[in-house]
Amino acid sequence: MKTGDCVEGRTGGAVGADRVRKWLDGAAAPDFSALLHLIRAYGADFLVFVIGGDAPESLLEAAIAERRARYLESVRKLEEDFESLSSR
């Protein structure tokens, strides 16, 4: 799947794939509305990326906590899959 399509899916269609392609090509930049949708979709990690090295410590901690929660959810799903295979 291409970046624009992924962003469109992750934002529930609020940010279209064509729009993302224009950003990536340098033909346009995200407006405020698009940034809000991206923040909602990608959370603190996105903000840390946008802000860069000057991101406040609290935001860095939030990004780490979000990342940890995603990893734990992935582990939980893998364990469920493993259990379903083991019960066969």
C-alpha cells in the first residue's frame, strides 16, 4: 500500500491520498485542518516528528507511552493467534 492510501485509510478519508501525494511531491503543504486529522490519527509520535528535537519532555513521554501501548496490543493479538493455533 502506498503512503497516500495509508494516510487516507488511517484518517478515515479525511485526508485524501491525492493530497498526501502533493505534500510528498512538494507541490503543497498540509493546512491546519489536515494537521488536526493527522494528529488524531498518529498521535504524539506525529507531533514529535513535526516539532523535532525541541519537543517538550512531556510530549516525548506521551509518544513513548503510545508506542508501548501499540506494541503491547500487537503482543496481545499475537498471543491470541498463538492460542487459537494451539487449541486445534
